[in-house]
Amino acid sequence: MKKFFTCLLLVVSTGSFAQKLDKLTVEKIMRNPKWIGTSPTNVYWGDDSRNIYFTWNPDSAERAELFSITPNNLKPQKLSLDERRAMRPTNGDWNKKHTIKLYEKNGDIFVFDLKSGKTEQLTSTTERESNPTFSGDETKIIFTQGDNLFSLKLNGSQLTQLTNFTRPSAAGASTPAPAGSGRRGGGGGARGAVAAQTAAGKQDAWLKDQQLDIFDIIKTKAKNEKLTAAERKAMQVKPIKEIAIDSKQISDLKLSPNTRYITYTLTKPAEGSHNVIVPNYVTASGYTEDIPNRTKVGTPQSASESFIYDLQRDTVYSIVTKNIPGIKDLPDYVKDYPKQLEERKTQNEDRKVTITGPYWSESGKNAIVTVWAEDNKDRWLMKLDPETGKLSLLDRQRDEAWIGGPGINSYDSGNLGWVDEQHIYFQSEASGYSHIYVVDVATAEKKQITSGKWEVQGLKLSNDKKDFYFTANIDHPGVTAFYRVPVIGGSPVKLTAMVGGNEVELSPDEKWLAIRYSYPNKPWELFIQANKPGAKAVQVTNSVSAEFKSYAWRSPEIFTFKNRYGADIYARVYTPAHALPSHPAVIFVHGAGYLQDVFYKWSSSYFREYMFNNMLADNGYTVLEIDYTGSAGYGRDIRTGIYRHMGGKDLTDHVDAVKLLVEKYGVNPKNVGLYGGSYGGFITLMAMFTQPDVFAAGAALRSVTDWAHYNHGYTSNILNEPFNDEKAYKLSSPIYFADGLKGRLLMCHGMVDQNVNFQDIVRLSQRLIELHKKNWELAVFPVEDHGFVEPSSWTDEYSRIYKLFDETLNK
């Protein structure tokens, strides 16, 4: 039985009475989500630990505003425009004592003194100055302007350019026509102009020699000028070395703490790549407008190389990668292609790699880099000898699927830093779960700090460098909490107690926790708590509307079941109070592949699906959601279980779930449907095409239909590249299995989808037409990108989904 509030609540902001939500309908659920209330987002602390800032919209205004609270005053205060303008960015570089902060704002450099609270602007130019950091001795500011590195004394004086990267001038630029080229008697055209200039030059030279021969005063003056030029040359400051970088992009420009080495990366843009164009049909101009979009998987990628500029020796050299252990290792999948295997063995090429860093110890004595293989099968953590550019191994993580997991990111090296002058910390999945490790850079001896069948999902070193603060799912794969553990290892101390999703921002002085918390049937709210075990978390915001609260939203039953391979799969079920006579069931498939859905629903954009699943249950459907193989939070084996076969274990997990629904919940096996968006839409297509006797109906939303047409960064990790691993793409792409369709299929897609392009669903539609399939339909949404925005689109889409299930499963 549904429970309702027995009174109508006055909505103060509008002066009218709020309605009970009463019976759920698609029209009510898919309204502008402001009707629910807007949860706080973007929570962060001020530099002085006095203020917590967050974005919020408690009055359902046109847009959210910036609010602040203090630990001593929990009443949110809206910031004025002047207050917002005066705010400092959250990023920047602190000195060692954490009393002075450098930061960039609007392309200029500022310095903030924490003790006095004063801010001083150090640059004011039309050029953009960026990435300000302290020099090793903290007397200067190092920053970039354009392609080059500069230093500036902390008092704003003595600006010094440290590098001089040069590019070729534009080729083919036109030059003005020579003067007099059109006069008669000059020989006509360019040839005549050159002849005239040559004659004039000879005449001028003869006159100059004549003057020197006749007049002593001119002889003396010329002699003095030569002496002065020689003196100037002798006294001249050594010019900055010119370093030609052609048309390459420069990045990661850094000065070592001892000011001897400048390191940088040059990236050569990909040649021959082809970008997708997304046509936009509903435009203000009335014309179809093209939106430039991404490339497809397997297209050429940019190549980078990292360099060192030794200022002391005035020489430039590259960081040496040829001796990296395993640099020539081939991936295991190549054995499935004997011809390719033989060719690659014969070539014996080094794999392409990308270097991130270096990351210097505080004194500059030691430096480390991370090296990522382009095929993402390897990540090396290496010590850098800056004098030679040579690398020595500290840690190698090899994965025949692909390197990944929480805290392990190729684009920024993930969670990594210095504990002291000799030890660094990092995260690795070496144990099968992402955990904290510390390695001695002198001996390469490693120590695992955390362990267990759970993951470290966020990591920060304490100010005194004695402890790690981290977020982890120790108690349950879907429940996150905040912990502290000594850097030398030991038992983690749990600091938060609320069961659910905890996103924690630690105050700079480490005295307070700002917590964004949610539960499966409770949207995110902001809490504050003292940084002590057992301290009470006090709720700050109350964002949910009275109308939303008037419905008794389900907290679904959460359980596990064994899939056919013996792995535990987590699931949540919404059971109806009164099942329909047909005993139907619907499975919702979460998107992204690597995502978690079962426990803290409100952590994602799936609040609409949560409400829709409640509505389905109200109308007699049993609804199930599972964290299938490939989902986040369950360790390396689940994460990579879809390698080379998407639509394999991730799909059979759903088939196994249907068996559970039949056996445990009395579902009629002939009346099971499923729906999902993006990766969830892909699974829906694979289910309808390859498991037609299991699923009677499916709604595939913004679906990938052929992985060879998706992006490179995501797809190449899982399926390699189409021209290298064609089998994986044919095994994983729904378009190859469309002939298997038996049940009724609804497909929905935005026409300006810049993630999964509309072309994807058009190609599949043509395939279904050619196969003479009649039991499918395509609903297009002309103004929608991948994530729908317009309430009218959401309403139309989910009305079609509900109609599909009502017509196919309720019989």
C-alpha cells in the first residue's frame, strides 16, 4: 500500500498549495525536474576553511545560484554578484607552509596571503599567463605565457624568459610588390625590378668606398663603430636557446625545483584522421547546420614525445623509452591472427607510449614519470635521471585487457604523489582491486597499504603527510564511506557513519568534512561533520519538494545472485503490491558499462528511471536492475569481464537474472522485457537479437549499434581496433545479429547525438529494412543530444516505452 501525507503543504516560494503526487504517471515523472527539488552540487571549501560553497536552487529559480555556509552558521547564504567576482579559484599552488597561494584568474596571476587575507595581482597583460607555481626556493613564480616558460620574482619584479620555442612562419605568405616595378625603362616586371636593384646596389657601394678613400673623418668613425660593436658583443648576455617545435603542440612545461631542468612534451597531431559531422536540422537560421564531431575508433591518433632542456649544459634531449621493460611486448589477442602476429614479430617495433610528468620531490632530488602504452595494456611507474633522460623501473602494471580502475587515469596519472623525498604513493589493481601502494624510489621496494575485496575510490595525503584520507566501499560494493589510514599501513579508521553514498570534501585545515549524501530513495543533500570517528553529521540542505515527499518511494530489496560463471552479481528489485495476471517483469539496464546502479541510485542521472520503475511496480510489474559484468565497484575481473566481447557476460548476467525472476518472484518467463540507454540500449539490442526467446520486448535508447563507429578512447580499450581485432567487433556489434529479432523492438534516438551518432541507428534501421523485419519502430527526437534535456522529449520517449510494455507484456 502506498503511504501519503494526509495534509497539503504550503509552498512558501509560490504562495500556492502543493499537490500530492498521488498516482504516478509518465507526464508527472518527466516534467522539468525542478518539481522534485534541486540537490546541492559542486561542493568545495574556501582556502581559509571558514566557508563551504555549493551550487543550489532551493526556490526552483531559472538557474541555480552559489551559496555558502560556515561550520558555525549552517544557514545557507546566497552570494551576491560582487562576492562571486571576488572569489578565488579552487585550484592553484601553495607554498610549503601553506600560507601563500598562487593562482590564475582571467589570464593573469594573483597571489593570496592566507594570514592577512590580502590578494595581490602580479600580472596584467593582454596575453594569458597560466599554470603559476613556486620555484624550488619559493622566491620566484614560474608560469607559462603562450608556448614559453617565464619566471617572476614574488614581489612582481625581474621578469625572465626561460625558454624560446619557435615555430616556422606561415608558408606561402604574399610579399608587397617591389617599388618601381611598373615604371618604364626598368626592364619590365619582376626581372626588371631585380636588375634595377642590383645596379643601385653597386652604385651605392662604389660611393661608400669613395667616401672612405677621400675623407679621414669617415675612416675614423667607421673604425670606432667596429670597436663598439665588438665591445657590445663581448658584453652581451647569452641569448636564450631557440628550440624549434614546428607545428607540434607543447604541454606539461615545467621547471625543476633546482632550476636546472625544463621538461616538456611535444605532441604531433594525427594525420589522415576523419571527423564525423552531425547535422542539426532544427536551427535558428532555418538552414541545416553541421556540428563538427569526434573521430571513430581506429583512426590515427596523435603522437607525443617528452624532452628535457638542461639549462646548465644548454642542451635538449628526449626522455629515453626504448629500454622500458616490455616495450616490445605484443598483446595476447594477436595470436588469433597468425598473419598479423608474424608481421608484428618481424617488425619488432617499440610500442607507442605517452609520458606524464615528471613529478619532482620537494627538493628536486628525485623525479618520477608514468608511462602509458598507447594500447593501454601497460602502465609503468619509473624514476627519471634528468641528466641523461634515462628511466628505471619502479612498478609495472600489465593487463591483457586494459589498464583502468579507480584512481588510475592515463590522462593525469591518477592518484599519485610524494610521501617524502624517497617514497611515492600510487594506486594499482595488481591485487585485483584498486588499492594504495608506497614505493621506495631508491630500491623500488613496494608496500601495499590497503587490501581487501573492495576499492579505494578517492585518495588524499594529509597535510602532515602521516595519513591517507580515502573514500572506499569496504562495507558493501555500493556503499561508500570516508576513511583514514597511516601512510605506514594499518587498519583504516572509518570517519563517516551514514549508510549510502558519501561524497566527502575535507576542509583545508582537516578539521571538518563537507558531505554530499544520498540513499536509494533519498536524493543528495549536504551535511557537515567534524573530522572525528563517531561524530554526528548535521544536515544543511533540505532540497526535496513537498510533492516529491508525498509519495512513498520504494527502497528496493538489494541482494546477490550467482551468475553462470560463479561470480556474485548485485541486484535490486521493485516488487508490486498486486502483480498483473500476466506476471510480467521489466529489467532496466544501466548505461556507460563501467557504472554502478544497484545501491545509490541518486548518484547518477537515473532519477527519472528510478521514478519510472516505481510507476511500473505500481502497475503490477516486477522490476529488476543489476550491476552486470563490466560495472564499477567490483574489482578488476568484473571491470574487464567484457574484454573483446561486449554483449557476452554482461548480457548472460541479464539472462541469468530472468531465471531468478521466474524462480524467486513468480514472473512469467514469456512476459519479460528490458530497456536502457546508451550502453543499456546496446545491451537491449543484443538481448533482442541474440536472446529472442528470453525477452519479449525491448526499448533501446540512444544505442550503440556498431562499435566500429563509436569513439576511440572508450572502444579501443575494450575491443582493440577494428583493423587489428575484427573478430571482437563482429562478436560485439548488434548490427551483425539483427536477423535474430523476434520480439517487439522500440528504438529512440536524438538526431543531434554527439556521443552515439544518429548515423548509428540509421544504419541499423536500414539493416532491419533489408532483413524485412516488421516488428520494430524508430522514434527520433530532432533537438536532442545524447542526454535528453527537454521534458517533452522525456515524456514522449517514456510514454512509448510504457505503451510497448503494456501491449506486449500485459497479456
